[in-house]
Amino acid sequence: MAMIVSGKEAGKGQKLAMDAGKYVRYTPEQVEALERVYNECPKPSSLRRQQLIRECPILSNIDPKQVKVWFQNRRCREKQKKEACRLQAVNRKLTAMNKLLMEENDRLQKQVSQLVCENGYMRQQLHNASVATTDTSCESVVTSGQHHHQQNPTPQCPPKDPNNPAGLLAIAEETLAEFLSKATGTAVEWVQMVGMKPGPDSIGIVAVSHNCSGVAARACGLVNLEPTKVAEILKDRLSWYNDCRCLDLLTVIPTGNGGNIELLYMQTYAPTTLASARDFWILRYTTCLEDGSLVICERSLTPSTGGPVGPAASDFIRATMLPSGYLIRPCDGGGSMMHIVDHVDLDVWSVPEVIRPLYESPEILAQKMTLAALRHIRQISQEASGEIAYVGRHQPAVLRTFIRRLSRGFNDAVNGFADDGWSLMGSDGVKDVTIAINSSLNKFHRSHFNSSTVFSGIGCGILCAKASMLLQNVPPALLVCFLREHRSEWADFGVDAYSASSLRASPYAVPGVRSGSNFVGNQIILPLAHTTEHEETLEVVRIVDHGFNQDDVLSRNIHLLQLCRGVDENAAGACAQLVFAPIDESFADDTPLLTSGFCIIPLDSRPDGPKATRTLDLASTLEVGSGAAAHTANETTCSAFNSRSVLTVAFQFTYENHLRENVAAMARQYVRSVVTSVQRVAMAIAPSRLGSHVGAKQPLASPEAHTLAQWIFRSYRFHIGVDLFQADSQTSESLLKNLWHHSDAIVPSIFNFANQAGLDMLETTRVALQDITLEKILDDSSRKVLYAEFPKIMQQGFAYLPAGICSSSMGRPISYEQVVAWKVLNDVDSPHCLAFMFVNWSFV
């Protein structure tokens, strides 16, 4: 369809050129004037072009049609230039990946040869053993054994003096050799990570360990940054590793080969309230190889490796980093090929058995460390090249800082370290919710808030209520998506208002937590930024007050800065998180953040059975809002999703000393209410309640969806005379699959269905899709065009609507080149609805 539109526009351009009667050669001054207008508006209207000719005397001798052709050609050249750059980037990436695959092929061939030799050796040993058993001479056996011992003495390693640089350099060189054997060799048995497919659009090649000591992950990828810049970013682990609490550089020792040895002490957060945090004492070795590659390798210093003894902390359990690191190779034409290896032993036996899978899963390690590093560098690379455009006044570095501060604030709340000033309060007899307080805010201001104005009152502090629980058969990504989109199912507006009051000078009485749905307003989600693969989304949530008023103190709207991550249901080991903090309307770069929210980590990295690709279509299993009727889902067609995950909830509040007990009681009751709501939502989402007939990422659909896909496809062919897409077969399943994966956004007017591109364009899910109307997404001019063309659509059966602007459910403007509207007929050729296809849409 897009090709037909392009051809049509090209034909119109040729006709206009013929109407002009001659080829026009523009002077440099004329081109400069046209370029200025193009930079402001690439697609000016007819009125704007006429105004341009009137305002620029140098264009007065040019026909308006020729000006229109110039802008068409200019847009075409810009599009071709972008496509050429994209194809060049893809070609470079494919070349680098081809080289990487050839190296991997060579490695596998060597591994096969090695296994063949080992197999032959084992056969020989078995044969010799069978011969030896027939010899009953003890003297022969003893003599043979003594002779073998003399011929193969045990090698003696040269002693290492941990107190001098030479000894540390010996440890570093050993670490380098072991790291390279993992990065490019067979020291670890690697298997491809589930859900990671290599290709020109993939982040890279990702593998995880199988049957090795500890857990390990490896990734290879191409980035458009020079090796030294990549190394600088990777060394700054605090900027990309969300679980890193601190990274202290204690010693730097230069080496003779131009590199250096560093001694580091690192602390990491615990993922839940059920286990202690980990720390590491690390030697890091940076050097260059003979081929120009840059290497950064690391390992823990332990009594077995030698080296100085590192610091210790009472709240942490010492973990071990086995030889790991980064191999950064320069690529022809610029950029770098990265090899990342993470290999750790987290002392799994020191944690409760129920959550040991969190510490035994290489997939979780890959998501939290290996892929996090690769994604962060790729994000910075694309920001530097201008591939990612951000809206608003905040720079990308500031938005990344907000993400890091939200994550760090939540992790600090969950862990509650004593050296940050946290201490536990007594319980009310039930130990399901833990209450911690922090009245030592000086360190808090330096690390999180960058402002002490929020806590200017005397005797103030921060209180955190937190809890952890196990969930059964609930996809973490699906649960987080629901919590994000349906805040009314678990939140209390009064508690949100109390949290927001910490940013205001006026005091606010401690609210009482009410049972049931206590959300009297509605939320509007305004996106700020997202990462390249949409694994993280930063947004502002505006909660509009509908009647909640306490002495007119909080009759205004509430704003939350919110981070949502891990919503890809097919990502093995991915942590799903929804954290937020109240902000004021100014939203300054140093705005204070008091983070609360949810974190859900899968205990089983791979689902048993079909993938959890269900939608948030919970209308039949959960009462969403008021007045919704509960229905029973089809249980007989649902395949079991036998999985477990651990949910951690933490909410933070400010308090004054004389109200501390009141705030603690409110926080404890609120967290219990939230946990109860989440359990209710989880029961509705669990496969035992949701049939397999609903689908979010895949069109695993009901008979109604199959029927609608047939009607849409057949009606398009009937009215327009061409097929909407090339289908392998005319079965309903094939038609639905092709419709679902169509590149253009296709949305029926009744908004009961949309293909994947339609959901992406509208930034919504199928359950929220039902609340959208054409009036909400089309601007005034687009609505006027639709109303004018409506009689034509009903009479002719279809119409082409011109380019325009619409809005997503999040309020983001969307441009499109054309809308194809056609009448959808049912099986008896009666009108069922209209279908709209937004061609070549993109966010503005």
C-alpha cells in the first residue's frame, strides 16, 4: 500500500513538472531561501508556499507548482539519504557480525577437533585399563605407577607476593588469560539465551552458562563508539548497573605494558527484603592486545588467588567475581565490537531456599549486568549520532540521571542500610510488613535529593513500609503493565496526596486508608523518554483530582515521575519494575525524589509451556473501575504457565516526629491494602482464569478476531481492488497473523481490535483500546477531513485521506502520510464498521 502511495505521489510530481513546461534551475540564493523554509516545515501547505513566494522576491519568477515540486523532491532526497545511511549502518553491522560468526565457527570447529581427540584418548585409556586388569603382578603395577609419577611431576606455580606490584601483575595476567578463554574460547559451555535472536536489528549475540561454577553470561555486539570511549563508559558501572550501590577505587598501579591495575570495592543491592546484599573485592586489569584490542578484565581477590585483603561491611555478604570483563575490538570504518563476560558466584547457600533461583539464574545475571551494559552503550551511541530524538527541555543525560535516581531510591528503600541511617520500628504483632525509619537525612540529601528544602521542618524523617511475597503463575511483565495502566485498582488518592504534600509548604493530615477502590481521580500518562528497545520508559503521570479535597490544601493535580521497565514478556530472566516519586509542577533537574513502587523478579527463567503472551484484556475476569460485570473466562483452553516470581513492594513517606506513629500505622495498613489488591489482580491474570484466546503480543485470538480479520481483508480487496497483504493462504489464522504483523497501523472504528502497529502507534493495550475514540486521537483538521469524506466512504466504499496529525493515548503527536479508510462488510455484505490504515506513521 505504501508503494502505491509513493508511486501516486511520484506521478503527481511528474505531472506538475510537465505542467511547468520547462526544467527549472534555481540560483544559490533561491535554494537557500527554500532550504530555510524546509528546515522549519518540510511539508508546507499551499498557503504557506504562496506566502513564501510573496515574502521572497527572489522566488517571484517561480511558478507555485514548481515550488511544490521542489519540496517534494527535497523530501524524497532526504528520505533517500536517511535510507542510505541506514543501509550503510546495517551493512557495517552485518559485516562485523559475519566476522564474529566466522570466529565462532572456527572456535566450534576447534572444539569439535578437541572433543574428537579427547574421545580417542579416552578410548585408549579404557583399552589400557582393561589390559592392566589382566596383569596380576603387583610389582608391575607399582613400578609402572612410580615410573609414571617420575615422568609427570606435579607442576609447581611460582609463588606470588601479594604485597608487591609484580605479584598483582601475575594475578592480572592469569585473569586476562582466563577471561579471553571465556570471551572467545571454550572455557565455559555457552548456550544461546532464550528470546535473543541474532540479526541486523538485534542488540547482539547473547549466551548464558550451562553447568559451570557460579553463573555466567556473555554478549557480543557492535556499537558506533570508539574503543576508548566504550571502555570509559563500562568502567563507570554506577551509570548503567542499577544494582550497584557504590564502586570505590582504592588503588591504581601502572604496569609496564601501558595498562594499569586497579583495586576496587563494590557493593550491590539485594533484590528483595528476604536476603542480604552482596559486596565484592576486585582486581581490575586494563591493557591492550597486540591486535589493537582493548581489554578490561576483573576478578575477586580471595585467599586462594592471593592479593591484599579488602574492606568488609556488616550488612553485606562477600560474593566472588570469577574472571570476567570486556574485550573491545576496533572495527573497520569506525565503531567497536564488544565482547562482554560476566561470571559471579553469589554464595547461593546463604539465602533462603525459596529465592535461591534468583542467585542461580544466568538469565537474570544477563539481564541485570551483561545486557544492561550493552544497552546503555548502544543508547549513548544512538544519542550521540542523533538517531534518538527527545522531546521536552530535559537533555538525555538528565533523563538517564532521573532513571538512575528512581532505581537507586527504590533499592535503598528495599535494603534499608544502617550506614544510610535506616533503623527498624517494632511491628504491630504481624510481621508481613516491615517498617523502617530514617531521621539522618544529611546523607540522604547528598545521595538522592540534592535539596534540603523538602525537609526543612525540625524533627522530620522518612518512613518506609515494605514487604515481599511470592506469586504463582503470574507473568511479571503482564502484572506490571496492569498496575501501570490501572492505578485505580490498587492506589489510594489520599495516600498519593499525602506523599505529594512533602513537596509543599502546607502541612497535610495523615489520611486513613479505605478499603476497596479509593482512586477518585483519573491518570494521564505523559511519556518523557524510552530506551531503544523500550525495555525502560520514563514518564510523568498526572493524577487529576475529581472531588478529593481536604481544606483546599490538595485540590490541585498530583504529578508523579514514573519508571516502568521489563515489560517484554518474552525476555528470559527480565525483572519487571514500576517505581514512581511525586514531583512538583516545575520538574527541575534537581527535583527531590522519594521513590516507591513494585519490583517483580521471575524465579523460573523459562516458562513451562506456551509463552505468556496474553493481553491485559481482563474485562471478563476483573472488575476494572466501577460497574463492570465479572465474567468467567474460558478455562478449558488455557495452557498452564507453571512459574513463580517474587514481588517486592516499598512505599516511602515523610513524617514529623509527633506524627511518626500515625504515619507508620497508615503506611502499614496501606501496604497491606496494596498487597491485597495485587493478589486480586494476580489471580485474574493467572492462566487458570485467562483463556488462551486473548493475545497481546501475538494474535492468539478469539473466533471474533478471526472473523473480523477475514472481513477487513475481504472488504479491502472488494472496495479497492488489490490485496491488503500477500497471504500464504486464505485461512482465517493466516489472515489474522498477516494483519497482526502488517507494518501500517490498522484500527477499526469500533476500537475493539488493532494490529500490533496500531497498538504501538496508539501506545495502548487491547483493554485500554476500548476507551479510545476517533475524536480523541484526531486533531481538528483531520476530523474535518474525515467528516467531509464520510459520505464518499459510505457511497464508494473507501477513501484516501491526506497526511495529517493525530495523538496517541499518551498524548504524543503522530504524523502520517495518508489514511486509507474503507467500509468493512460482514458475511451478508452489510456494513459492520469502518477500518482505518495509517500509512507510514511516526512519532513527531
